[in-house]
Amino acid sequence: MSGSSNTTSFGELSLASTQSRKRARNTNDAGTLLTDVSRLALTLAAQVRTLKAATLRTFLLPSSCSIVMAAKQAGSQFSQAAKERSGSQSLPQPHLLAFRAVLRLDLPQKP
């Protein structure tokens, strides 16, 4: 083969072209590793705070509200049914019964 050192034939790469494609290895010492981990921890903490703020909301309802009264009634019916059955038969979970009672409410619709 004649020509420069970068000349390639089929299936072969010259040493010079292979070396130019390699990336320099980045050495991680304790200082850069600690910095990277600290940045990652702060970023993740900020993302978790944002997610919590977007998903968690608390609503306080007065005890005279129809939603609260329906949930309480479902809870008392569960308690009574549990006493009558004395644990011999399984019952649905009480929070599901309360949620079902709230969904079955006939709430007024806005026009």
C-alpha cells in the first residue's frame, strides 16, 4: 500500500485514525465525585418537592357536608356489619365502602 498513514484498505483501519476517535478518559477523583453526587441529590430533592406539591392536596370539609355524612354513615354500617358477623365472613375494606358511598351521592350540578 502506498500513500499516507491514514490510508485504509477494506476491513482495516490505520492506527492514526483509530486513535483520533478515542475519547479521553475522564478521571473521577473524590472531589468531582462528591460534587456530582451532591448536585444529583439536590436535583432529585427539588423534583420530589415539586411532585409532592403537585399531587398532595388537603381539603377540610365541615362535618355537616353531605360528603362527610355519607362517609360516616358507610363507616358506621361497616362497624355494625362487622359486629354482627363477628369476623366469620370477610367484608369489603371500610375506606372502599366510604368512597363508594360518596360516589353514589346525588350532588347538585352547576348549570
